[in-house]
Amino acid sequence: MEEFEGLILKRIDYKESSKIIYLYTAKGLKSVLVHGANKLNSPYLGMTETLSLVKVFCQGKNLKVLKDASLILQYSLIKNDLNKYTYVMHLFELIYHFSENEFDHEKLYMFLLKILILIETTPDYIPYIYMFESKLLYLLGVNPLFKQCVVCGKKENLFFSIKEGGMCCQEHFHEPLRFKEEVLLLFQTLYYFDLQTSELPFIEEPLLKELRHLLDLYYDYHLNFQTKSRTVLKGLIGY
């Protein structure tokens, strides 16, 4: 019998009445078969919802089979808010897609739990979404470089280059789009932010919208991936 806790990122129907749930854990992604999960009298009917933190007991090697489970958190305030839920599904799609990459899953898992609590309890929660995406770039090995020109090392008159993955001096910057200094400062702030020692200031919506655009371009270019939820977010944000 194997025992672990995890966040349900995704679920799919399996045969007539069962489901396979995909949980993100401190050791990475795990899939578990839940027999009879779609039946109205199933004891696990409410424990197989996406965005639920659960503790599971299962058996099996390749596809594990659920034997028992308990609900730890269900994040009701996120599930009942369309905007918050869409943002979180965006993060879950990112994690699911890149979960097979080799990185510190325990660090990401623990950070994700902290971010979810902040999203649920904080009115101005969007910066925490972008903070998560910014820090994920480091774990995926495509982190931006902020301190100097990525080509020659100069530290003055720098502009952010999506293609180069960081700051470039005037000589080596060859892109039509120039992001405002305030946007780059926000990006850098969120990238280096320490939740244990700092508190985020209020950030105006236009600035968040521009950073959203920057992050989307960066993920597209360096990771060649965009989530389905991002299409919905574009409609919600309007950019």
C-alpha cells in the first residue's frame, strides 16, 4: 500500500463509471485509477474534483488503483470564482505539461500550496499567479537574465529581449517591441520575491496586463507552449 498527498490537476473518464486522476505531489506527477468514481453512491464522488488537495492510499505499479482517500482542502473560494479558477487551471496546465521534466518537484509543490492559499484569500491575487510563472521559468532552465546584457555583459541602457532571454544593450537589441521599465521592474521583483520575508505592494491593472503579455511571449518562444486556459484569460483580461 502506497500513501501520499497531492493536488488533483486533471481527471479523465475511464470506461463507464471510473476516473483516472492526475495528482501533482512532492515527487512529481502520479496517476491513480478510481473505480466507480462516476457513480452517485461512490464515497469518492467529491474527492476526485480538479483543484482538490487529497491524501490517497493506493496499490499497483504502473497505474495505481485507489483503495482509500481523504479530502484535505477543496479551495471552495477559488472554485466559486470564475476568474480565480481560470487562472489556477492555467497554472495546472503548465505543471501537467512540464511535470516530466527533471527539476525540484518538492520545491515547486510546496510553493504551489502557498500560492493557492494566497489566491484564495487575497483580493489582489493576480501578481501571485505571475510570480509562480516567473519562478517556474528558473526550474525549467529558461530563466530570464536581468542584471546585464546577455551578449556582451554591459550594464547600462538595457532593454528586455524575448529572443535572447534577458536584457540586451542598445547594440545587441534588435526587436520591435520594447517593454516599459516599470514592467521589467515588476517582472524582476516577482522573479526574486521571497514570500517569507516580503509583502507585495498594490500593482495597477495596466502594468499587470503588460506583464501578462510579456510572460505569454516568453513561454511561447522559449517553451513553445500555451495553455487552453490562456485563451479564456485573454478574453477576461482583454489584451
